[in-house]
Amino acid sequence: MVPASEFAGFRFPPEVIVLAVRWYLRFALSYRDVEELLAERGLEVDHVTIYRWLQRFTPSLIDAARPSRHSPGSRWFTDET
């Protein structure tokens, strides 16, 4: 049996949802700013919908990004400051 996608049942494709969540988290935008950016690209999404996407998908995106974080090495560098 194939597990259901986390994005099953949503009106928008996963690419749009992930893009909106990444914009909000990466650039510290407001919900309305993200709504406006999506509207400029022809997607009508309410800011409350973006809020709900963030509540639902932020933990899973954090878990997905965790393995790619770099661990500190044994070498350290300093600059002139």
C-alpha cells in the first residue's frame, strides 16, 4: 500500500505550497506579502490559507532540511576583525 502524500486533498499543487512556505520562512515576509507575491504570479491565495500551510508544513520542512545541515568541523578560521 502506498502512503498518502502530505499534500493530498489540497487545492494547490505541492510546489506552490512549498514555495509559499519557503518565502515566508526565508525572507521574513508577512502572510499578506506572500499572498501578494503569489498574486503577481497569477495565483489567488488568501493569507489565512498561507497561515494554515505554515502551521501544517513547517515542521516537516524543518525535518527534511535537518540532514543537509553542515556539522562543525575540526578546523576554525578567523579573519582580521
